[in-house]
Amino acid sequence: MKLQGKVAIVTGAASGIGRAIAEKYLANGARVAVADVRGAEEAAKALGPNALGVAMDVTDEKQVDDGVAQVAKRLGGVDVLVSNAGVQHISALVDLELRDWRRMLAIHLDGAFLTTRACLRQMASQKRGGAIIYMGSVHSKEASPLKAPYVAAKHGLVGLCKSVAKEGAPIGVRSNVICPGFVRTPLVEKQIPEQARDLGITEAEVIKNVMLKNTVDGEFTTLDDVAEVALFFAAFPSNALTGQSVIVSHGWHME
């Protein structure tokens, strides 16, 4: 039980990668707050008695601060934050509306900032350290057409992570980024027809020649692949591993 006695908040945890991480943490002894803009209570009930549902729009300062305070009060503090909430928007840059640009950056970057700030404050008051984990992407390292705000936001998370690693070190808080390749979540499923339309190719060609072209084996990254890395980061015992990013992409990108 690598996380026995720990309390984790996972944003965007009602489905997809966030839910897989919540399940992995619960299986390793943690109590987990399932934070999401919708479906949090239902997901928490399905996950069992050690899960707490928290309705949270990560772009809303009050909802974030109140949600973190609620978790700390009901579960006994906060030891791990997984900033995972995210959306995607497929559009050529020349056609991209400012409102869509701002929405993407608000969810990915404002949300990461607000949840980090609230959890850092809580972790500092507890004086028992902690871990903050950001859900980046191979697009934290690379760029793809039609995804300018997503690429910009995911690159931004790497910079935020490094700053948090520096500021969190005196109180024993580590900060790292997971950079998955394409994981077949509802978010990615939605992209397949969108990219097929915008690139003028078939959905099968999007999967083979866009999403998985640069992998070593033509395979999607799995939910469990990502959840295992999230567990590794959360359970790491010292500040030796902080300010780093780990790519989980079947070789889609290598460093």
C-alpha cells in the first residue's frame, strides 16, 4: 500500500485518466477526492467509501478554495494533488476564436494555478510535505497542427511545475509532470472525427498516420500506463525527483 494514510485530490476524475488515477490511488491505500465539474458524486459512490465527490470548476477561484478546504476538513488534509482537468479544441490557428483560446488556457493553466495554490497553502499548514502532479502531454514537448492553445497550455504546465518545485522544496513538496501520448479516452475519441474532417483524411488514417505514426509499436498509451506513473510520482520518498517530466507515449516522443 504505497499511499497508505495519504489524501489525494484528483481533478477531472469523474472519467478518463483522472478516474484511472483515482482508482490506482485507492487501490494503494489513499483516500481520494474526486473533483470534477460534473459527475463527481456519482463517480465517488462507484469508487467506494474512501472516495469523496467534490463538484469543482477549476477555473472558479472560490470553488477551488472551498473544495480544497472541504477535502482537508473531511479527509484530514491534502498530501497529493493531481491537476488533470482538461479539454481539447481542434481548430486551425487562423480560424481560432479568442474565446476558445481563453477557455483552453483557463482550464489547463488557470485551473492548475488555482488548485496548486490552494493545495500548497494546505500542505504548508500541515508541515508534512506532499506531491503535486500535473497532467501534461507529449504536446508539452512537441507541437501538432490544429492544437495551438492545447500545445501552449501543456508547455506552460512544465514551466509552472518547475517553479512549484523550487517554491515547494522548503516545505517538502515535490512537483512533476506526466506527459502521456494518445490515450483512448472520450477526449481523444472526440478528436478523431474532428481531425479527419479538418485534415481531409479518414478516421483510420488519423489513428494510424497522425496519432500513432511516431510510436514504436502503433499502440495507444493506456489508462493504466498513466496511472502507474502517477502512483510513482505520488509515492516517491524524497525531493530527489522534482521539477521533472516523464513521457509515457510508446516512443511518440523521446528525450
